[in-house]
Amino acid sequence: MATVTTTPQRRTSPRVEIGLPVTFERARGHGQPVTARTLDLSTGGARVSSDRPLRVDEVLHFDICCDEATHVCGECRVLREHVGQTYAVRFERFDREADSAELSRLTATP
């Protein structure tokens, strides 16, 4: 179950704490996919914990598994690195318009 964070927000979209599996792929198929997990999520980006390092300012293709039948996919940019292979990413493009709507549904506050 997702919970809304209670710290003051500077973001334009609400951020919820939710752990979903996400896979990152580097451009042009360089290297193996990187598996990660969201720690929090908004319609504009996420904080993720990765099993391998990511590079700040790197553009990646992402695939967030919302459930067995629903995936949100697109391109994101790594904005900054936090402690312990935790990163802030900004969503720059979605593969489908429905992906943005699915993120809105997931991050909607009750």
C-alpha cells in the first residue's frame, strides 16, 4: 500500500512511498539491464535503489512493473546519487499516454 510522505514538498506532483520493481536499460543496448526498486514515486520521477551503479545525467529506458499486467515504460534521466546506490530519476518521456495516467492513479492521494 502506498503512503504519502509527510515532509514538505517542493515538487509539483505528489510523491508516494511505494516499492515496485523497475528495470533500466542503457541506450543502444549497451550492457546488461539494471534491476532496481522504487522507494518513492511521483508522476514526474522516482527515487530508486539499484543493484548496480547508475551515472548522474545518464538517460535510461525504464520499465516499472505495477502489477503482472501493467507496466509503465519510457525514458528517464538520473538526476543525483544518494547513499548506497540510491538515485533520483526524472521521467522525461513515456512510451504510451496511458503510462502517465497509470502513474497518476498510483500516486493519487486518498
